[in-house]
Amino acid sequence: MRNWNYFQILCFFWAFVGIASRIVMIFLGKKWVRWELESAYGKEKPVWLYAAGAFAVIIIGYSWFMVFTTEIKYSWIITALVSLTIIKVYMLIFQYDKFRKFAVNILNDKKKMLQLNILVILFSLVFISMGVFLY
């Protein structure tokens, strides 16, 4: 059995989250939209966002630490991509109302939702490819 390095695990984790969330969305349909708008991203900013944001910052920081302390080629690529989640963290923590408007807009527009889902699936496939062939 092959040992996986941190960056492979990161690739496969992000791909799993992307693909699994799309599958759940398909099966739940309108229930998913209702859950997102009423529970996950309700009108009042949920407290769990602070913990999720802190977790994301820790993962990003640890990933950059690993880039500079290991000799894994191209590790900066997945780390740079994962670092883009800081944009979502910023919006969730500091611009929640704008993020929620954006989420409502996307979740209630089938065409935009389809485009988002296709993009997430494509990125997930890229992450899987990176985990298999790059790291």
C-alpha cells in the first residue's frame, strides 16, 4: 500500500467534499436549498461560521507551512487553490449579508446553480488528478 502525503490527502479531501455535496444536493433537491437558507446560512449569522473560519485559516496556514518545510514538488499549487477559500471565509465572517444575498441568488436560479455544480465537479476532478498524478 502506498503512503499518501499531506497534499494528496488535501486534494482527495477537497474533491470528496465537492462531489459528495453535489450528490447530496441532487438527492435532497428543494430540501437542500431550504436547509442552506434557513439553517446553514439563516438570516442571522450562525455562530458556527467562526469555528469553520478558524478551521479554514488553520488548514491554509498549515498547508503553507508544509509547502516550505517539505520537498514535495508542486505542493504550492494545491495550497494556492485551497488558500482561495479565505475569500469565502472573509465574506462569511465580515460580509455575511452580502454573502447570503449571493447564496440566495445562486440557490434560487437553476441555471446559476447548474453552472456552479459543473464548476465544482470540474475542480473536484482536477483535484483528484492532482492527487493521483502530481503528488
